[in-house]
Amino acid sequence: MDLDLRKLRYFVAVAEELHFGRAAERLHIAQPVLSRQIRALENELKARLFSRDRRSTELTAAGAQLLEDAVPLLAAAEAARRRVARAARGHPSFTVGFMPGLIVTGAVRELSRRHPDLSVEVVRTSWDDQTEVILDGRVDIGYVRMPIDTRGLATRSLLTEPRVAVLPADHPFAGKPSLGIADLAGEHLLQDPDAVPEWRDIAGELADPRHRPAVPAFRSVEEKLESVAAGRGVVVLPLSTATYYTRADIAHVAVEDIAPNRVFLAWDSGRHDTLIEEFAAIAVACADSAA
């Protein structure tokens, strides 16, 4: 039996929403149509994917397994579609993803110099999509900040850089030459505690997680920094990211006793493209020369 990618997309929407009505709205189809497609998929797979009652929709064990497999499968299909479309245009191109604060100009220029007929493009990524854009084909290679889920990816270590605490400009620590992580134990961290495990392990506000102030779901570094400037808390960022967003109402201070941020190159492990290998070698050489 061949899996129908459309039914898989429908399934993923329901699995992520755990609500047929919301999934139908997201897919812009009628809910009865969605329900029929899911039933058809279950019949094809000879497995029940959802457990439903009047109050809730939950994944079965089979559904959880299909979700784990379906997401990378759909990403790979989308990546193939993008590469075919680019090839059909008849103008070769190569796209590099990069996180804020990371400079890719030297490597991009060198690849362009070596291949004058190649259009080398860049795409700015974020913490939320830095691997997604690789797996779905929007970029050929990406500069990523660890930690990431490396499933389906080949990686190469590039560089490390110190991390800093970003504070309101009028914070008592703003003028210090450096801090220890213990100095931040009483601060409200405006990010996932797991992103700063050294803080997580000593944080006063996590002594009773039930009473921890809520952290908004930020969509960008800029949104985090707006909250820092407003005095709502602090964030810990790689040094290059903090300097990239220099502004008068915030300050950054080195944190001496936490692990540095690690920057890697990453690309789809299923691709064996000589341009990817060539660019990776160029990027590593550029990083070594800048160190």
C-alpha cells in the first residue's frame, strides 16, 4: 500500500491539534470531510490512530508512531518538490540559512566566486525553524545553534561563543564587567529554563514550579528584548546575538560560569550534494581564520 501524502497531512493536523474542528479550520476543509479521510487512512493502515469521545481526542500508540514518522516524511516530500521546482527554472541556486548574529558573508562570497553561474541566497532563521527549513528544502545548509534535534540531519561543528545575560539598562547588574550564574538565581528568565540548565538548577522561582510566573510564547528575539527592556525579566543569549541587537534600553553582561553556545552546520543527511560539502569546507575555513 502506498501512503497518500494528503491523508498524512490531514492526520498530522489532527494529531497536532487533537481536535477535529480546529484541524479542519487549519486545513480549510469541512470537518466531515476530514473525518472521512482519517477513517480511510485508518482502514488503509488497518490501525486505529485516534481515541475519541465527546470530550477529547487522543493519539493511540499507533497514532503516536505514525506522527513520529509522518512529520519527516512530509518534510522530505516538500523538500523534493522545492528542489524539482528550482531545477525546472533552469537557473541553479544554493540557499544558506543562518541564525541572528552569525555572519555568513565570507563563505557565501567564496562559493559565489567559485561558481559564477550559481545564485547563492541566504535565509534568516529562528530558534523555532532553524532545522525545519533544512528538512523541508527551503535551505540547502544551515548555520544552527545547539541544542537541536539532529534526526535526519548531518552536522559539522563550526565554532563556540560565550553567552551573556541581557538585562534592562537600569538593572543593578548592567554596569558589571561580568556575572556568575548564581547572580541570576533570583531573576525571572524569559525563556525555557532547559535552555539555561545552569540557571534552572538554582533558580529561586523554580523552587515551586507551580508558582513560576508565566513566560510568554515569543516568536522572535526582538519580542524577547522588548520584554527585557520593559523590565519583565532577563534572557541569556549568545554574545553575537546580543551584540547584533544593540539598543540603548538594554545591556548585556558576560556570564562566566556557563557553557558556551555551540554553532554547527547542518544539512539533510539524505542528500549527497558536492556543493553542500564544498560550502561546509569553506564555512569551516572561514570560522578557523576568524578564530
